[in-house]
Amino acid sequence: MIVDTLNLPPNFSAMPVFKVSLIKGSDGAIQDTSVVEFTSPIAEDPEGEKITMTFDLKGYSWMKATQNSDNSFTVKVDRSQITEFISQTYTIVI
């Protein structure tokens, strides 16, 4: 008898939207060029297996993502590297 086992994916308890504001001065330059950081909730695997995360940031060089040792992840946005002032939503694939 063959039994198929379904591997359930890890999940996050909640995934809030991470918002970054860009404010231009009268000269058109970004006023706050700091790095903004967001840390996600912790991911849990229903079967208790090790979680490995990979990130597809769609080639945006001003955004970095790393997995943390507690199975959360951190996204950092370097506002000084953003050149377009477009209100837009960027989806990160994990």
C-alpha cells in the first residue's frame, strides 16, 4: 500500500503591509534618505520541518531581504537609492 504524504507549507500568523513614504523637498530631492526596516512575524511549519526562505525582489537594488534565525524575515529599503517617485505596490515573493 502506498500512502501519499502532503507536505504543508510554512505559514505566517499575519502579514501586514509594509509602507515606505518618500517626501520630496522643494528642490525635488528626497528629504529622508534613511534605511527603513521591517521584520515579519515568525513563520511556523505545521510539521516542524526546517524552513528555508528565498526572496524574489524583482531586481530592485534598493530593497534587500534576509531570513532571520527565528524564521522571520527582514526587509530593508534604502530610500537614498530610490529614483522614481511613483506611488506603487511592490510584491515580494517568498
